[in-house]
Amino acid sequence: MHKSQTKATSPDRRSRRKAATRARIIKSALDLLSKQEYGATTIEQITEAADVGKGTYFNYFPSKEHLLYEVGKEQLATVRVSVEKALTESGDTKKVFQELLLALTTLFADNPILARNLVLANLGNELARELMAKNVAERAKWLNKLVKKAQELGSIRRDIKPEMVAYWYQHIHFGNLMYWGLQPTEMVKNWVQFSFEQFWRSVATEYSDTTAERRETKG
């Protein structure tokens, strides 16, 4: 009985250990990228900070760029969880979009160096760009679902294609991320709120003033 219990729990224990190691590597990389430039950050520095061997690193990430992709996947998970929750509830869709935009900036709050590093790293390498584009496309798929629900509820105009709204929303996020790396933090926090309000005014039915749009929204 004891042996069978051990066999049953060992895979779970190994999975938890692997997840903890992966998380430690990512955290160590982000800590380094919060203090120094991406180009100056080596895999050796990351493995030393995470207290793992170089071979262990490559068991999880084929390259430094794939580690960046993992950070993007974590943000994709934030989008997915938020959208899945919104699709099963009948709440204020404006609030859902607003809170999600703020959640996506949490990683970079008070950390302009990290914001700058992630922007430059993702745009300065072909593999990183390909991985980032893949992540953006996946986010758009989930955001597209949220936009369609908002259109069904009548809070977002139906004369705008959902995929356009989804990508536009991401453009706001990435634009804020870029400015986060350039401007004083408090200024950018205010800008995030301001830019969201401008986005919402451009897509929300409550700000639409054409007869055709109102008629289409009402069905």
C-alpha cells in the first residue's frame, strides 16, 4: 500500500518541482532584466541567480528568447482567465476591459528598465519577434471573444469588426509599455487610464452618435 501511494504521488511531486524550478528561472531572469540591459544579461548569470545548472536551463528553455516568450505566455494566461470569467458572468464589460489592461501592466509597475528591456528584446531579434507575434495572435483570439460578447450585450458597437477592436486594445497596451520604459512611472500610470478612456470612447455604443450605428446595435 505504501509503495503504491508513493508511485501515485511521485509524478505530482516531480511536476511541482519542475514548475518551481521554471518559475525560479523566470524570476531570476526578470530580476536581472530589472537592473541591466537585455544584451548584457547572459544565460550564465540567469542560471547562477536561479541556482541551477546550465543544462537544467536548456531543459526548460531552448534559448534566452524562449524565456521571454514564457513571460508573454504568463500574460496570455492573464488574458485567458479574465475572458473566460467574463464569458460566464453578466458584468460590466467596460470594467472587464479596464481591469485587464491594468493587470497586464502590473509586471512593469515601477520598473521602467524591465519594460524597456522587454520591448527592445522582443523587437531586436527575429526569433523573439516570431514568438511575440504568436503570443499577440493568441491574445487577439481571446480578446475577440470578449469583444463579441460586449457587442451582443450592446456595449460595443457592432459596426466595428471584433478582431480590429482586439488588436487595437493590444496596441494601447504595447504603446503604454513602450512609454513605461521612457517616462516617469506616475505619468505613465495616469496615461494608462487616459488611453483606456479614449479607446472606450471610440468603440462603446454609449458614445456612438449616428442613427445607423444605434439601429444596428439594437438589432
